[in-house]
Amino acid sequence: MEKIACITGATSGIGEACAMTLAEQGYHLILLARRANLLESLKTNIQASYGVPIKTLCVDVRDREDLTYQLEGLASDWKAVDILINNAGLSQGLEPIHEGDPEDWDRMIDTNVKGLLYVTKIVSNWMVSRKKGHIFNIGSIAGKEVYPNGNVYCASKHAVDALNKAMRIDLLPHGVKVSEINPGMVETEFSVVRFKGDVARANKVYDGLEPLIAKDIAEAMWFIASRPAHVNINEMLIMPTAQANGTVVIRK
């Protein structure tokens, strides 16, 4: 029987790398993202390389009504999801709490926490009905500790960490696995988004060190996903060699 993976935030960074990794393993893919042009480009590239069936859903996970309409509108055979990767997330701004922009706070909380919940609510029900499935929540070192000016982003990722633990308990009786991957510094669009398109500022984040790349996280995901049925890896913390925690790094 063919297996199906559903990935949010699929068109860049960790989401894209996970899509490529799972396609290589023969998974059929449901790819969710906001940018229609990138979704179609990714679909074309994956099918050219691996030939797997793909459903693309152009949707913002913050929009619960549209998200529900599109996911529930899938044919029943596409709802037999084996892997869900809650990857959609972002950081906006890097200011102390008294200088933060409430619109940035709303976007982070609505995407990182509420969007994850909206997707999980739907897909976990499909998994519970089948008594099988594996949910991956992409967290962060920011969900394990707090760093200066990270305030609301860190809070949102601490929420992901708590939800991961809660999902593990709630879904245990239903045979659904739950795992969290918490990366340190990964060179993706993350810093460009955080600094609202300021590429020069974003590039400075990685000056003088070799960060993780998205493929590193995708490979970790696949390691977890490919464990035997009796094994669940609850969480994994992955750092570049040059980074010890959220604030301590060595730069050349």
C-alpha cells in the first residue's frame, strides 16, 4: 500500500527538504503552502525526479475556514495520511518586548501555534480512525530556552513543545506516534522573514560559522519516521557543531 505524507510550509526550507526526502522514499504528498507559484514549481520538480502523485493546497494555515474546506475536500483515499509534518512557522522581528509590534506577535502566534492546531485537529482525526500515523512538530531551540529579544517567538515555540508532549499523551491510546524536532541555527528563509526581507541583516546571522541546512533536518525526520513500529522518538534537539545553545556560538 502506498503511503501518504502531508507537509505544511512545504515550498521552502525544512518543508521542501522533507518533501523531497519523502518523495525519494515513494510517499505520495499533500503539500500545503501560501505561494501558489512555488507550490507548482515544487510539484513539477518532485514529479520529474520521483514521479510520485502530489496534491497541492494553496492555503494559509491561519485561515481555519479555508484550511478545513481544502483538507476535508480531499478524496477519501488521500485522507489516509501516514505522516503529518507541522512545519509552517516563522519569526517576525527581533525587538525587546516593550518595542515589539503586536501585528508581528499575532502573525507568529496565529501561524506557529493556532495554525499547527488547526491542521493537527483535522489530520489527527484521520489517523485516529485508522489507528496509525506519525505527527512531526517542527519546534526550535527557542522552544527549549529563551534568548534576548526572542520573547514572543520563543513563547510560540514553547507552546509547540508543550503541545507535542500533550499530543503524545492524547494520541497514545490510538496508536499514533508524535515526535518533535528542535533545530538550532538552520540557514533557510527564516532570518530573511524575521528581518522582513533585509537579506544583508539576515546573512549576518550565519557569518563565521557553518549552520545546519534544511536537508539535515529532513534526514533526522526520516530517521525518526523509519524506526520500527514499537519505537517512538519523542523529541530531538539538533545543533550545528558551532552552536552550544540558543546564545552561545563560535564564529571564525
